[in-house]
Amino acid sequence: MLAVIGLELCWLVVRGKWPLAKALLCLVPGALMLLALRAALTGLDWRMVALPLMLSFPIHLADLAQRARHIK
């Protein structure tokens, strides 16, 4: 699934539809949540589950702030 997200990132940027920063803000939180899910399902330590989740939250908030600026 992470490979599909990587391909989507390349596709969005190469087609010139989105700038790299916008595409990263949109896709990175989901990729981090997938990493957290994988860590949880494989029985890794809780810190390995919490770390990607904690990292995804501020990136998600930055994405929401960027989208809110474009709506106004």
C-alpha cells in the first residue's frame, strides 16, 4: 500500500497537477498511519505505534490549514 501511495505522489507531481509540497502534505499523514497500523498488527512496542501517529497529526493539521486558506 505504501508503494501505491508513492506511485500516486509521483503521478500527481509529474503530471504537474500538484506541487510537491501540496502532494506531500496530502499523502504523508496517510502513509504514517499505515505504518502505525502495520506496527500494531505485527505486535511491535506501543511506542512504534504511537510515533507515526504523533508525526501524522501536525502534518495533517498543516494540510487542513493549507486547504482552509484556499477556500477563503
